[in-house]
Amino acid sequence: MFARLLALAASGVVVFLLLPLVVIIGASFTTTAYVAFPPQGFTLRWYEALLGRADFLAALRTSVVLGVLAAASAAAIGIPAAIGLRHAGLPGRALLHGIAMAPLTLPSIVTAVALLQFYYAIDLDAPLGGLLIGHTLIVVPYCIRTVGAALERLDPALMEAAESLGAGPWRIHLRVTLPAVYPAILAALAFMFVTSFDQVTLSVFLAGPDVVPLPVRLYTYIEFAIDPMLAAASAALIVLAMLAVVLCQWLLGLDRGLLGGAE
């Protein structure tokens, strides 16, 4: 009985999460000039209109480039940080871990305003560079937490065996630690890219007139019109995100990526 109730509750949660996605995707096919669900008829003209918008396509390229660079930069910072924070003998380990996780607890608008004031103070005139710094700051904790969780599950005997065979710390990490947790690293890269791609609050403050990420472009478009083209753009992003998740699951398994690849 309890198992059935649990399954029913889980099914309800899944429906609750998927229902808005169904509404958005369905509304993108309506023939009306306004968002309607259930859709009135069936048409692909809103997707054609989306592909004809040069500003939306340019914003998409900006978001993809920004997401890739932010994920790569955060990985370069977060992976060594996660390895360093794993050592119990590190002085101030708890304090350092709390500082590294701070971007998760601070509201994005606070981080955005602080960075904006800092850029004004140093006279930074590089919107893409400013966005990259901000997005990297936001997504680094995802890397530290995901890779750190895998490192905690890593059998210490692996490193001890490598050390007993004469391997130094750098060789141990390069030849033993990183290959053992590579599913977590790939999962962290996927999380960081999606988080950067969807970041709105930070991007609104730091974007420039010539460097506008897609979420900001969609946000500004809503101020003037709400039509099914927005639903088409949202549906396309939903499908792409689902395909990315399915691809990650197929290639390495997100469960292994999150729980660690050392089992």
C-alpha cells in the first residue's frame, strides 16, 4: 500500500513538473496571433518566424559561446578546488568550502549589482568578458559540489596504491583521480552550461548593446509583445535541453555522474 502511494505521489510530481512544458510546446503550434492552449489549429509559422529573426539567432550564438566558455573556465577553477577541499588536513577547510558555495546562497541580483559596480570602478569596457566573469562565478559551485561528491565516494585505496608504486601527487591526480571521476566532471560541465545559458538576472545587468544573451533577448521582447513565437523559442530550448540530458544519460549515465564514477 505504501509503495503504491509513493508511486502515485511520484507520478503527481512528474505531471506537475511536465504540465507547463506541455502547455508551452502546444501553444507554439497555434494558428492564432496570441498564445493559446489548447492550440487553435496547427502551424509551424512561428518557428519559421523565429528562424528569420537575426537578433534572436545572434543572441543564441552569444549564449552558446558564453555557456561553453563559462563551463570551461569554471571547470578549470572548480576541479582543482574540489580536489583541494577533499583533503581533511587543509587549514580552514570548512570556511573555504563555505566561501566557495557562497554564490549559491547569495541572490543573483546582489551578485549582479556588485559586479556592475566593480566593472564601473575598474572601467571595464568588455561586455562579453564581464558576462563571462559573472557566469563563471555563478556556476563554479556546481562544479565543486558535483565533483566533490564523486571524490568523497572515491576509494582512498586507489590513491594509496598509486602512491605505494612511486607516483607523485600530480601523477596520482592526473592518472587516477580524474579518470575515476570523469562522469562527474562531464555531468558538472552539462549543469554549468545549462545554468549559464538560462541565467537571466545577472545577464540583464551585465549585457551590452552588442552582446545580448538569448534569455535577455526574450525578456526584452516580452515587454513589447507576447506571441506564439516566444512559445516556439521556449519549446526549442526545452527540446534541446531534453536532448542534452538524454545524451548525457546515454553516454555516461547522470546517476553515475552525480554519485561518482568510482563504483
